[in-house]
Amino acid sequence: MRIAIPLFDGFTALDAVGPYEVLRMLPEAEVVFAAAAPGPVLDTVASLGLLATASFDEVTTADVLLVPGGPGARRGLTDELLLDWIRRIHATTTWTTSVCTGSLLLAAAGLLDGLEATTHWSAVDSLESYGARYTARRVVEQPGGIVTAAGVSSGIDMALRLAELIAGRTAAEAFQLAIEYDPQPPFDAGSYAKAPEAAKAYLANRPQRAGGPLLSAGTDRHQG
């Protein structure tokens, strides 16, 4: 089973690495990180890199496509090389998935027209502008094997659900145990609807860092 994960400058690391840690445990899994050219690709703030072992041209098929998000995903909305690769790989997959603003790339590639999908709460307008129908669910499954996950950490939930669909509940539960995924956060601020106003203001007023703001550039509307 080939799992293809595209990388682009400005991706969010957990969007890719969280699901990777789950999906790499699938039976006979082969994970390939692909980019415009092989080599290291830097994350949102250019302080962490993942190694793309293949170019887009070298990866022509996959059983699972997993598209991460991040500020680079928004910049990629006009990158026809990336969008065309997503379309071509989707034509070969059983499952096409995204995490966070990775769903914007699926939508820009024309894969979410008229479908329900989710994304980071800051990107709702952008998602809907490409013809998708936003829903606030954490993981959204649609016909044609398309599965979208909401912001960043939800990629782990999505990967566990995908593992269940592919290998069964026992395997998925075993993978959850292997990574000791038992969330017990110290705060109840993990969604826009529940977060205190002070936390929202902190994000809105946070100055830009070298690799961009804490949130992706071009924040849309806030969901509550």
C-alpha cells in the first residue's frame, strides 16, 4: 500500500507527521514524501525540514494521498504543478485525504465541488469559494474516498479512522495504543467555539515570525 504525502515550503509539520505515525503502521505500508524536487522541504517557520525522497514526476500512483496544510498550502492554490499532481494521483487512489488547509488544495484542484468538507477554522471562506460545503465536524468522509480533517491535530483522528476503514477496528485501536494517543488537554480551548476571547485576541494580535504568522496568512472568518 503506497501512501503519498506531498511537501511544499511552508507546510505545517504535524499535518504530515501526525497521520504518518499512524498510517506507516498499516500492513505493507510504503510511505513516500514527494515534492517538486527531491530534498529537504522546510515547514511553516523554516526551522524544521522533512526529506522528500521523490519528485512529483516520480510518483504517479498511490493508494492513499494525504495533503497537509499550512501557509504554503494557501500559496499553493495557484501552483498548477502541485494541483495537477494532486488531480493525477487522486485518479489512482482509493483514499484521498487532507489535513487542515490541505483541503483548500483539494478544493482548488476541483475535487471537492459540491461536497461537504472541513478545514482549519480560519480558512472557511476560502474553502467555500472553491465550491466545497464547509462543515465543522472534525473528520468528514465523502463519496469517492475523500476524507478531510479539520485543523492540525485532527489529522491524527483522521488517520485512525482511515486505518479502521483499511485494516479494521482492532488494527486501528492497536495503532492508537502504539502512539499512546489518549488526549487529556490541560485546557478546553481546542475549537473556536470553545476558546476564550483572550486566546482568540492573542492569535489575532500575534506579530509575524520569520516564516509567517502563527495562523496562515489570509485568515478568513472566525467560526463559532
